[in-house]
Amino acid sequence: MRRPVEFIALACLVLAACGHGMSPPLLGTLEWDRVGVAAEAAEPIVAIAVNEGDHVETGALILQLDPRRTDARLAAARAELQHSEVALAELLHGARLETIAAARADLAGAESTVVNARRERERAAELRSRGLVAQADLDRADTVLKTAGATAAAARARLEELVHGTRPEDIAQAEAARDAAQAGVDELVLTRARLDVRAPRAGRIDALPFKLGDQPPIGATLVSLLAGEAPYARLFVPESRRAALAPNAKLRVTLDGDGRSFDATLRRLAADPAFTPYYALTGDDASRLVWRAEAVLEGAAARELPAGLPLHAEIAGRDP
């Protein structure tokens, strides 16, 4: 945070420049592209591979979350996928010859039972006509015959199903079940991979908010990374300097803390003012407009600078 003395000195510099007809400096701060990686699972941290300030390449391992719960879910999902694949293969291959032969044998046995039940029913009917048995005995024989007929019909339908093969609708359902199981496995594989938190871009580790053994909640930032080839100056351009600047303009950026200066190239200049819109201003109020700009610092020394340093900039080759 800038000290009060520095604010006073900078304010005096701006006021003096305005009082002598000089252009005010472009004020701003030093920034890096900041990348945060959020937790996708509420699991304890079991390993941390880097320290704050370390440089990492894209894909480098930063920390690991406990994978045991996800590994168990992944194993179950893979087993379900295997089961659905086997079920689909069975439908595609059709019934085995041994299964069809067994179904024929079951049908033959059921039909034999029907023949016997019919004979018993006929015998009971004859005895009933002579008054030798009760009506209940005849009714019982009717029931046995009907049951045997139903069993034979079921065996015949089962045999026809095996002989005619699998219906296309059954195969389509099995394929859909297989695809759903595969999607579940793919999702868990991705979740498992993201428990190994890796650098999305090359850069420098700025902050590791959690320690070994902590269990961050879902959505918490696990690591903050300063990315990019070089830092940039975030500048605020007053209305009096706006017309003199354009993208790719060369600037000279000076750090307010130690006075070091760096060459910089303006890479972005906002088309609209950052504060009060122009149509709401008249007269002298127009001088209060400020445009946001970004200028990339050049030189190897700039790559080691931290974010947040106060600075000011001037157009290179011009007197303020």
C-alpha cells in the first residue's frame, strides 16, 4: 500500500505539471495476468509440490487432493461399464445352442404334463358322471389342466424368443445403457485427473492459500498464479493525454518506489472512458475523463517485479 508521503509527493508533481502547462504523468500500477485454479472436489490436500515464488511450466504439478473417494467411484463405474458391455454382447450374439436345446426340452416336458393332465381330467369327468367322485375332484382336475397348459405356453414362447433372436429395440436399449456407463466413466476420469492440480499456464506461484492437510471447499482457490511473459503497467490516461496515445506507442515507465525505469509498449487502450460517460459532462468537467490502458514492460529485469507496485509513465522521446 502506498505511503501518505508518496501520495502527497505524487499529488504535488501532478499539480505542478498542470500549473506550468506540463502534461500530467500517466499514473497506474504494475500488474501480471493472474490465474486462479479452483477446487472441484472437497478433498484434503495430500501433497504440495511447489512453494510460493516458484516458476512453473504449463502442466506442472502444483498440489494433490486425496483421490481415494474418487478412485472408488471410478472403479464402480468401470465395473458397471463392463457389465453393460457384456449384456450388449450377449444380445448381439444371440442365444447359445445349448440354451435353445434346454428350452426345447422344457417345452417337451410341459406338453407331456398337459397330456397327462387332460387324461386325468377326462377320467375325473367320467367318474363324476357316474356319481363316483365329488364335483370338487372334477374342479381340481380342471385347474391342474389349465395350469399345465399355461406352463406349456410360457415354455413355447421362451423357445420362440430364443430361436427368433434379439429384437432391435432390446439392442438399442443395451447400447444406450453402455453409452451412459461410458459417459460416467469419462466424467470420473476427468474428475480424478483434476485432483492433481496442475498449472494451466507457465508463470510464478503467487499464493498457496491452503496448507498440507487442509480440506478446501468446492470452488475455493487452491493456487494463484502470475502468468505471462512480462508484467504490464495498468495506466489511467487523463483526457489531456488521450489524443496523443495509440496502441503500440512506446512509453517509459518509472516505478515510484525505487525510481527504476523500463521501456514499455502500449498494447491496449480502452475506447470508452473508465468513469463518468462523456455525454454527462460539459465544459471543464470533460477534463476529468480517464481511459484505462495497458503497456507491456520490456527487459529481463521486469520479469522479476512483483504485482501491485505504483508507477507513472511518459511517452518515450517526449518531454512532459
